[in-house]
Amino acid sequence: MKRILIGTLIGMAACSSSAGAEELQMTRLSKINVNADHLPAYRDALAEEVRASMELEPGVLSLYAVFDKDDPTRLTILEIYASRQAYEQHVKSPHFLKYKNGTLHMVKSLELVDVDPLLPELKIK
């Protein structure tokens, strides 16, 4: 019985230790609805911003944008940052501010949803 209890406590300690490390990473879904009249210009601005962020910011681990096939004015961006600090630096970057300020009039709605990945250690290939 003691061995089971000790094994359980060690396992719980390992899980809480790894959970603490995972909390450093920040994962978010940005759900955006764009005005149809501005969709081509919005896509171009977003592509420019994503490329710059992925190239210039080591703390930006993923910005993966997908457009709804049935309604391409609706898109979701999977955003993964190395830390909350990396996210905060990202939203202050010149390329993000250019995108944000240049597309404000194009966006009908924006929902930011912080999420917890099932397997945060997995990497996008």
C-alpha cells in the first residue's frame, strides 16, 4: 500500500511540475468575421502579418489561419506563443500594429478564445 501511495504522489508531483511548464505557453483561437467587400484586401494584410510574425518573432510559434469553406468571410487563427510575454511583444510589433490598424474597418466581429491544448508538447510539422 505504501508503494502505491508513494508512486501516486511521485506521479502527481511530476504532473504538476510539467503542468507548470505548459502554462508558460499561450494558445488562443481568434475567430474573425470580415466584411465580404474587404475580403481580398484583408487576406493580403493578414498574410503579410503572419509571414512577418513567423519570420521575425521567435516567440510566435504558430499563426495558422483557416477560412470557412462555406463562408470565407469567417476565419479562425490558431495562435501559439512561447509565453504570455511573447504574445504581449507580438501585439506591440510594427507589423502587427500595421495589420490591426489597417484592417479595423474590415472586421465585423472578433472573438478571442484562450484554449488549453490536449497535448501541448506536440509540434505542428
